[in-house]
Amino acid sequence: MAQAQRIIPGPLEAEVLRVIDGDTVEVRAFVWPGHSVETRVRLADVDAPEIRRVACEEEREAGHRAKALVEALLAPEGQSGGRVAIRNVQLGSFAGRVIAVMELPDGRDLGAVLLEAGLATPYNARGGWCPSLESSLESSLEVAQEASASRS
């Protein structure tokens, strides 16, 4: 029988090592006195635009803006070593990351800050980072629906 997924409620103190992109941060988490773990933390419940493997250049540009905001909040002036708290930590499904809520030193939820800034969407929502591509897809869908309706 499979074990239920374990969630560590935290908070766990963590040192910021590097900002990967708008929704992934490499940290050194202090899990036990005298013990730490280096890992990548994927922000829970949000999706920031990609920097690599993008659907359009607008997405890449938005991805760089999201990363810059996260760097400014977590690692001012490009320095590592900022401290955060991570909560509700669970094993991610790929890439060796964990998924967690990350709190800024002032207590704000980093994911919520990205959402408020328009640099992330709720995890299961469409990003809207590629308006020209999306309008093209919507037009194609409308044409297909009209053709289907005319056959009926």
C-alpha cells in the first residue's frame, strides 16, 4: 500500500542560495539543529512564466521580470544569503524539488506577491503570457466549432 504523501508544516528557516526563476528558488533549509539540506523549492499554488522552453518571446520577457522581482525580494543586490521561512513542504513530482509556501522576511507569501504583481497565475490557470498565440488558438477553435456546427 502506498504511503500518504507527507507534508512538513514548518516553518523551516532557509537561506537563499540562488533564484532559478520566478517560481523556483534554491535554498539551504535548516531541518534539524546542526543539519541542513540544499534543495530547490517550487512555490506552491502559483505558476510564473518560463525563461527557457517558452511559447513566445513575451513569456520569456515576463519570466525575466518575475525572476528579477524574486531576486530583489530575496537576494538584494544579487547577494545570496537572504533568509526565508518555508511552510507546508512536500516532495515535488519531478526535478528533485520540493513544493512549499515561501515567506519573505516581512512575513508576506512570495507566491501571493507574484500574483499581485501580475507575474504569476494560480497554478492550474492559463498564463496568458502569449496573447498573439492565444488569440490564434482561439480563432482556430472558433473555426473548428463553426465547421462542426455546420455539419450538424
